[in-house]
Amino acid sequence: MQPLDEQYYNRLNEIAGAIQESPKLEQYLEEEEDELYNDLRLEFEPMLSELHHQVAAEAPLQLVTFEKYLLEPPFEGLYLPRVLGYAVLRGEISDQYRYVRPNDHFKDILLAICKSVHFEQLKKRIGQTISVGFALSSDIWITNLMTQVENKRIRYFLQQQNSDRYRDLKERADIYRRYSNQFRNELYYSADFPSTLGEMKANFSALRQFLLKRFEVGGDNESLNGQIKGFLDNKDFQGTDEYLEMLAMYGNYIDLNPTDRLAFATHFERERRSLPKFDQKYLGFLVALYESPGIKSVNDDRMIAAIDANWKDKISDYYRIAGKIHSLGYVHPDAIDAVQEFYLRTRDFPWKASACVCWC
């Protein structure tokens, strides 16, 4: 979690000040009518949404810090239901549709809502979100959260969202897919880049998820360049499968200037020559990317410009054929012959040769 840039922090303070000075807030606090709080929402939540999306696009590693600022009283609970949804979906899940690790950010936002003087207004917009978050969480985690809610009425509301039906894997998968589909075109993922080997091994899957989601939705990833370069420069990470995957993602999805491309090529060629079965593992990861539902394609041209095509391995074979297909077209006889030859020579690889199909 990175600290918030001054420009975003100042803008948040401006919005908080405007909320506190708003006649609509004063009227709502006097009369406590639902319509008046909705008027407040309509005026200020678009500002918070716009700023949140700006941070997500320009500085995604600062998103959690940004959202923690919104828990402060001057924001009057505005935009918290949406942020709660981001927190629920940001947590990494297993194939059993359970959180891989406790989702503490979800907990912090939910407890802030429960303690808010505006809870009665906010609870109307968070029922489904809580149900999804609870479905993905363990019983122990939910029980521990409940003990932190002193108000019996609020605790009862939370208990109502914890349905036994989501003990069934199919039901959990279904509600998760339906809920996440509402956010499919939004940038809301964040992550922490590791500094030690232990952190890297424990958290790389979440970092991979974050990066692939960025590539899936699109957007400017320039702010990540320094963090990824730091990852690749870390000698403790080199020689691991995680390092290989970072190389694959960095080389295929980030536009590099000549200096950065040279540094990437140096890392890539070192690992290519030293890591056993590097070519099989690299091409296997490409296949996994091709088969991912959100990732549309990798960028062969970026890699062709960076790698040593004279090194004898399956990676050179792959990009030689990819270059031929891109220049001649996949229906050209020479391209078809090259693909058939590559397929026959790699059909017994554990990663399969299904990458050939993806060129067409």
C-alpha cells in the first residue's frame, strides 16, 4: 500500500470541505430525511467516483490508501457502498470461491459503515455486497467480525446477509460471477509489490491477478514500470517460476523505451539460459494467458524486438513462426507449413501446442 500523492490528497480535502459546508448536509442533519441524504449523494459521489477512477488509472497502488481516507467522518459515508464492493472483489479467491487470505480491507470498510451515523442510509445499498463478501469468507472470520459490532440491531442486519445457501460451491460461484459482472469494465484492483522472497512467494498470486486485470481492462500502466523493474532487479527473486511469469507479463504487455527494453532483454536472456525448462515454462504461461477469459492476446511484436532469436530453443521457434504469420498472414502456405512443423515438434510438451491455434 503506497501513500497517496499530494494532488489526490488535496483534492480529497477539497471535496470533504465542500461536503461539510454544503447547505444540503446542514438540512439533512436537521431533518434526517432520506431524500436529503440522497441529494447529498447526487452532488458529491460523482466527484469522489471521478477521483477514485483517476487514482485507479494513474496510481493503482495507492487505491487502498485513498479508500481508507474515505472512512473519515468529514466524508459522511458518501461513496462507501461502492468502495465496499471494490474491496470485496479485490480479494484473491481460490478455485473453491473462498478468499485465499482474510480480506481485512473489506472488514475495515464494513465496520466503518456499521459505526457510521448514516448507517440507516448506507445499509440500503450494501446488502448484496455483504452477502458476496460473507460467502467468500470463512465462518471464523465472520464470527470475529460480528463480535466487533456492538449494536444488536446492526449485528442482526449483518447476520441476515450471511446465507447458508452459499455453503454450496455452485451457489458461491454463481453469486460471485453475477456480482463481479457489474464491475467488469472498471479499474479497481490494487496490490503490493514484494521486497523479500518470503513476501514474493506468499503474495505473488495476488500480484499476478492484479497485473492481469490491468491488462484485461486496459489503461495506462506507466506508474507500474518502476515497481516491476525493482522486482526484476531483485536478485533474490531471480531463478524462480514467479520471476519467469513477471518477465512474460512485463515483456508482452508493457510498452518499453529502448533503455528499459535492453534491461528486460538482459534479464530475460539470463533466465532463459540458466533456468531449467525455461522455454517450456514460458510458453506454458503464454498458453495460460491465451486461455484466460479476459486476456485477448499477447504482443508478439514486443517480444520479437527484445529476445535473442539465435538462441536455440522453442521460444526462438515460436517467435520465428509468429513473425512469419504476422508478416504473411495465417493463410499463407509458408505460414501454414511453419505452424504445422512447430505443432509436430511440440505436441508432446506438457503445456500442449495450443498456442498455435491462437495465432489463427
